[in-house]
Amino acid sequence: MKRKKIVFSGAQPTGSLTLGNYIGALQNWKALENEHHCLYCIVDLHSLTVRQDPKEFHGISLSFLTQYLASGLDPEKNIIFFQSHVPQHAELTWILGCGTYVGELNRMTQFKDKSEKNKDNVNSGLFTYPVLMAADILLYKTDLVPVGEDQKQHLELTRDIAARFNNLYGETFSVPEMYIPKIGARIMSLQEPSKKMSKSDVNANATIFLMDSEDTIMKKMKRAVTDSENMIAYRDEQPGIKNLITIYSSLTGLSIEEVVSNYEGKGYGAFKIDTAEVIIEFLRPFKKNYKDYMNNPDFIENVYKKGAQKAYGLAENTMTLVRERMGLVQK
Ligand code: ATP
Ligand code: LTN
């Protein structure tokens, strides 16, 4: 029998999850849970590369875990946990960091963007962020990493780090593949459709958050930037409309062609309102689940404690091998 593939992914607990996070990542996480061994992590150590208010950060971290569950991830099928609960992530980061060149990290576009945005805090964690991400993935001998397109460069670096280690010390890590959705790997900002929709966008109208109220969603969608072509078509020359079609298609399961043909000859106003309604409908069960889980903190605690316990065991197996390969004296 073929062994089930191992899947690992994560999101940083900062701000609030967006529709981009859902369509680019979480929707796929759920789709993979039956046929694979999946680990879904709240990568809280990654969030520390930007200064966090401790009290707020604590609440956001728990809220993220709750949003993972509310989006339908089954805690019986998946290992759901906090990165900081499994110290091997930090240990492997150090070891892999010693095999990663400064030149490689210097090329990372996310580092360049984020250091541009946080000029007063360009810390070494921000620089070595991709090594921690490589450690997250390699620690579990991951085969598949479902992420949005913005993570491609980090994934390629992870593959290089894994292959280099295997070459030097003998076969240790799986070299993971990236798994991105065919449609929706890059949901764009509603205000500047040439930029990705981001949690941290300063323009509040640019991003739909999963926790936004129905009114807010409707308002943001009505303000979404389109163009003057007056034609609902899926093409690069109309990035705003293309993005809305992508959102509509991803949430309803209709193909791009079906969406386009349903709206042939119709105006942008109606299409925006219908897309807003699709989003609102889609988020209704999510919000109900979120409220139910929030009223049950013991359940949440049980999920992440059990998750960490399972992840710890798997991580320790890999670390024992890594330490042995490198000649570190076993404990
Ligand atoms: P920020 O934009 O503030 O850097 P983020 O929204 O990218 O944060 P992450 O926690 O870094 O948030 O990402 C979680 C997952 O969501 C990643 O797999 C990422 O690729 C995916 N993702 C994020 N934004 C989008 C988007 N606009 N379209 C598709 N996928 C996305
Ligand atoms: N860097 C990612 C979040 C992340 C991740 C991971 C994704 C950290 N570790 C491991 C997949 C696998 C981001 O910024 N979206």
C-alpha cells in the first residue's frame, strides 16, 4: 500500500484571517484532510519578527486556532498546534541556519518588503524567517505544502536547504512540493488589484476579513475598484473584475466560464452585490462555528494540547536522526 503523503502548512497569527488566506490556503487544507496526514500550525514564532503587544497577541493566537476550526478543519483528522509548543522548530532552525547562505536570504522578496515596511525594526529574525519556515516543513518529512503564490520563493529555498543537507549528511529530509490552487493562489487587493490582498494592508477597504460583518463586506465590495470596460470578462487587462470572478468561482465551485457566462451583458454594480452575497453566505456557517467554539475554551485547549503532543513525537523522531547525522552526541 502507498503511504499517505504528509502535508504541512501554517499562518502567522497577526491581525485577522482574510479571504485571501482562506481561498489561497485554508480551503485547500480542508480538501487534503482525508487522503493525507496533515499538520496545520499557528506559526506564532514567525509573528514575533514584528513587535507584538503581548496581551493582544495571546488573544489573536487563540482566535486563529478557533478560525482554523471554524473553517471546517477536523481536529480528529489533522494535527492542529502552536509552533511555540514544539521546541524542535527552533532547534532545527539553528541547525539549518548554519547551512543557509546570507546571499540566499538576501534574495527573499518578503524580507525586502517587510524591512521596507518596518524600518525601525529590521531584526535578525526577520532575516532568518525563511529558515524557521524550512524547519517547520522539514521537521515532519513533509511532502506537500499548500500555500498561496507569495510563498513560492520560500518553498524553493526550503527545497534547496533540504537537498543540500541530504547531500552533505545523507538522506534525511523529504524535499517538499508546493501545492497551490489552480485558481485563487493570489487573491488581489480590492483597492489596488495589482497587489495581493493582505492582512496588513493599511487601506481597510482593500481586504475582506473572515470576521467582517455582513454590512462591512457589502460596503467593501461596492467600493471594489473595477475599470471602464463595462464587460465582465476574465482577463489580465481587467484585474479588478478578474479578481472578483476568481473569488466568486472559488467560493461557489462554479467554473470561471460559468460565472462569466451567467453575467454576460450585466453591469458591474449587480455583479459586485452578488459577489458580496456569495461571500456573506459562505461566511455564515464559519461565523456560527466560530462563536460556538469561542464559547468552549476547554475544547480549544484540548485541541492544541493534543496537537502539540502528537507533533512533538514526530518532530523528535526527525531531530534524533538529524542530531545523529551531524555527529551531535545523543542525549
Ligand atoms: P501579510 O499579507 O500580512 O504578509 P498574509 O495574509 O500573507 O500576511 P500569512 O499568515 O503569511 O498571511 O499567510 C497564510 C497563508 O495564506 C499563506 O499560505 C499565504 O500564501 C496565503 N495567502 C495570503 N494572502 C493571500 C492572497 N492574497 N491570496 C492567496 N493566498 C494568500
Ligand atoms: N511564511 C508563511 C507562513 C508559514 C508557513 C510555514 C507556510 C510559516 N511556516 C510552513 C507553510 C509552511 C507566510 O508568510 N504565509
